[in-house]
Amino acid sequence: MKEEKEEPKQEEEKKEEKEQEPKAEEKEKEGEKKEEEPKKDDKEEEHKKEEPKEEEDPLNWREELKKEINFSQDVPFDFKQVAYKMEKASKKPDKLNPYYTISAIFDCTKVFYSISSALSMGFSDITEKCGIMRERFKECQEATDIQNLLEIEMKNKNVNLYKLNGDNNAEYGYGRGVYKNYISACRTFLRLLWFLEYLIDVFDSMLKDDGSGAMKTILGNSYDKVLAPHHPFLVKKAVGLALLFSSAGNVTKNVDIIFGYKNYNNEARKAIQSSIDLMKIVWKGGHDFYEKHKLLDLK
């Protein structure tokens, strides 16, 4: 009789186990799904990790801009430094870094000292313009980049400040006071862009040459094409005389002087092309600003 009573109990327990088995399986499957499907927050975090963060340049450009050693003709010319600075400046062409841009252009003036002392006289005003830009940044502590400085100058409460060139100041009502001899950053940087465009044309002409061409011819042709239209008669005459008395040699010689390649081979050509490409990015970043604000004819 006892055995008969136990049998139904055993059958009931088996039924309960069978009912629980699918539930356990369902829980296991649900757990697997949860493991397979990451949370939305996790997906967003993964996406954020994948996005490359913009590297901040640790260099304090304002301090570097102040250092006289960074703008000294006594420091030997090194085109690798120029290329490095141009590469850095080209990262944000619409917000040009003041130190990298201005010091790279300044360093390029040393090219003419390296080629010929007579030529260096013809481009000495570029070093002065770099000095003016440094002075403008010293005065304007709130400026964050070159284009920002130009905008601040344009919006200055002193009307037409951005048009001053040192000779026309009285014409705009600044014949006396602190702005009597003021030369604007807007006017100055435009002329540095002209010089940069000139260098691009010179290097491009060197690239097209087989190495035997006369360097003074290339320099002269690029001057007539890029800079002469902006210069008055006396400046044109001075540059013409400088080219006449220069002993620049041929292109191969100057590839060595400027870029450091004794042989004018494919490696040298790649280095020149790379330099041109970087300079064009920097030049366009500045040129676009002047074009946007209709300042390309700023005298």
C-alpha cells in the first residue's frame, strides 16, 4: 500500500522537472542573447574610441613667436625645418598657427642669403614684415590664430585700422597718436602670402627643369609673374639689379643649396613636390580669407 502512494508523488515530481527544464533553457538562451548584444551605451563608447582624437600641439606658439633666436638670420638655413613647420601649419589652414606659419616664411628668406648676397637685399623687406606680424600678435593677446588676428583688426573700434600701411595713416585720420606709424596685420600678411606664392612658383619651375637651367632666370621669371604686378617701380628696379648681379648658378646647384640633395634625382624631385604641396595648402588657407573678405587689393 505504501508503494502505491509513493508512485503518484514520483510522477508529479517528474512532471515538475520537465516543466522547469524548458524554463532553464529559455533563461540560458536569454543570457546568451544578452552577452551577444552589447548595450547601446557600450556601442556608443566603442564608436567614440574608434574616432581619432585631434592631437593638441604642445608647443606654446605665442612664446615661440617672441623668441629672437627663432627669427635670426644667424641660424643656418635648414629646409627640413621649413618643411616641418609648413606641415604643422597645413593641419589647420583656416586657422593658421602664427608661429609655424610666420617662422616658416621667415626661414625661406634665408634661401636667398644662401643663393646670393645680392638677392638677399631684394627680399629683406620680408623679414621686416615677419617682425610686424610678431608685433601685432604681441599687442593682441586674445588672438588665437592668424585669421582670427585679421578679423579682430577688421572689427576694431578704431575704424579702418586694417587699411593702414604706415604711409596712408594720416589719410585715415591717424596722423597723430599711437597709430601714427601703425602697419596693419591685414596688409602685412597679404604680402607674406605673395612671397609664399612666389616661392611656390620658383620651386615648381625648378621641378620642371632638367637641372641645367639658370637659377637667376627662374627667379626672374617667377618675380615678373607673381610679385612684379604688386610692386612699385623702385622695388622692381632693386630686384632687377639684385638678379643681375647674383651668381645663382644652375638648378642642380640650388637643389643642393636649398633642399640638400647633391644629385637632382627622383628623391630630390619628390622632396620638392612635397614642399610645394604643403606651401599651397598654407597659401590657400590665407588666400581664401582675403578672398572671402574682399581684401586681395589691400594697398
